[in-house]
Amino acid sequence: MAITGLKLRTSLARCDTIKVTVPSGGYVGGQMIAQGDLVVVVVPPLDTFGGGTTAPEIAEGLLCGAIVRAPKILLPCEAAATGEYAIGTPVYFDSANSQLTGTASGSALCGYVIEAPAVGATEILVAFDGALDLG
């Protein structure tokens, strides 16, 4: 799954964020990662915000912002089948593929669909909460 940059559909000020230390290999803005028991979305540096690159934008050892909760964010998902992601459907983080899935088994609950995608879509608009699986 190619990362295409952070695609917030709300202001960053309305999101809950944390700081994470970037590991070897770096991060790309918009990349979904597991951070301990949380699922987070990496915030790119301001000079590349929404740049759409797949090259690491944030070097190893640096601190970067990561979104834990966002009321509206477009995130990568498995290609949508007919009716697979209806409004209100829970979505889960598939860490092996760094994307959302409708399959709960072995994946962390991290949000709910707020706009049904077209068949074959590989991004989905969700109310994101990377801490949902903690409860």
C-alpha cells in the first residue's frame, strides 16, 4: 500500500496527538503505525505537509507528531467490495499491510466508517480513534 500523505478532513487542532520517536528507516506523513498498544497516523513535517511522497520524510531518531484521534481522516484500506464499508462499520488496523480492514481477527479496532467508499476504493473516510482497542 503506497502512502500518499496525510489526508485530514478536519483541522489538526481538533485531533488528539502524541510525540513518537522515529525508528530506523524513517516515517512518511500519513503512514499508519502501531505505537505500543495505540494505532497512530504520522503527521508529516510542515514543509512537506500533504506532499504525497513515499520516501521517508522524517529521519531516524527525531521526534514527530502522530494522530491518535481524528473526527474525519481519509486512510488507506483494502480495496472495498460491494457494501463492505457501510457507514458505521467498524474498521481495524492491519499492521502487516499498514492499512484498514473490515476483518477483526488479529487486527486492532481503530475507528468507524463515516462515508461509504465506491467499490474498489483503496482509501476510506473514518472517525479514527487509535485507542479504541485498549478497552
